Amino acid sequence: MVQCQPTPKARFAAYFAAFLLFAVPRSAAADGSLWLGTGLANLTTLNAGGVLGPGAQVGGSVGLGEFFSVTFDATASHHFANRRNEIPADRVLAASLGVRYNFDVFKYVPYAGLAAAAYLDAPRVADAGVNANAGGKLFLGVDWRFHRKWSFGVDAELHTLLTDLSRFPVYTIVGVNIAYHFRL
């Protein structure tokens, strides 16, 4: 039987996530949420333009108070071939862990955040020779809390692969989501 040992980077990521979720004190007003979203994703290379496709996301957050929360999500998208620029069909699978700041916490909740992302099935890029597997994302959005436990939102994400900025693609998603909110 083959046993897999976590790499030092994976071990550090797990410890950091546990620290954010459990060691950082949360206020009594902290809550959590789970969401499901869909949208239009664009995989852009610097010299060949973009390749559009449908995307989906599932994620959640753990509140550190009314304004800050730790977020985690998994994203998947399929990008159709762009025959004009000779780009084959591709898919992106990513998981991320980040921090979100809510600018307001009433009926409409605008927010922004940053996250570290791991690309589980990295995009292929012609002439690159390697696949990127680490990066980050900036996300912006607004949620409409139409019920104490439910919200509907719109969001946009800008992903950047950190392996080689001169050759690897930029990945963006614009979408909608529905979220369920609960007290911790």
C-alpha cells in the first residue's frame, strides 16, 4: 500500500486555515454561510485573446465579526475551443482560501476580498511547457439579503497565476449566487 505524505506547503496551508478558522476570536454576531453560484468564465492568454465558457462555484465563509470573514470555495469552468486563434477547449478547476471584507451589513452587502488559489487542473498554454498551479484572486460583489437566512448576489473574480506572469493566462468570472446564512 502506498502512503502519501503531505508536502510542507500543503501542511502549512492546512495549519494556516485552521488558525484562521479557530484561533482568531470571533464576535458574538459572527455567522457563517454556504453558497452555490454560476457564471461566465473567461480564460485569457496575453497573445491569443479570451476563451469563454460556463462556470460553477460552491463555497462558504466563517465570520470573524460583522465585517471580516474567512472564505473558501471550489470553482470549475469549461472553456470552448477558439478555432480562430487555434486555442483548444480547456477546463479550470480551482480551490481557494481567503479573506472577505463587507463594506456594509444591512439589506445590501457590498464586499471585496483576496484569496490564495490552487489550480487543480491548470490551464494549458501553448509554448509554456509547464502548467501553473498556484495563484491568487481578487473578488468583488454585492449580496441582497432578502431574508435573514438567504441572500442572492452578483460577483466578479479576477484570478492571476503566479507561476509566470509573462506567459500564463488571466482568468475571470462574472456570476450570480445564492447563499444560506446561519449563526455560529
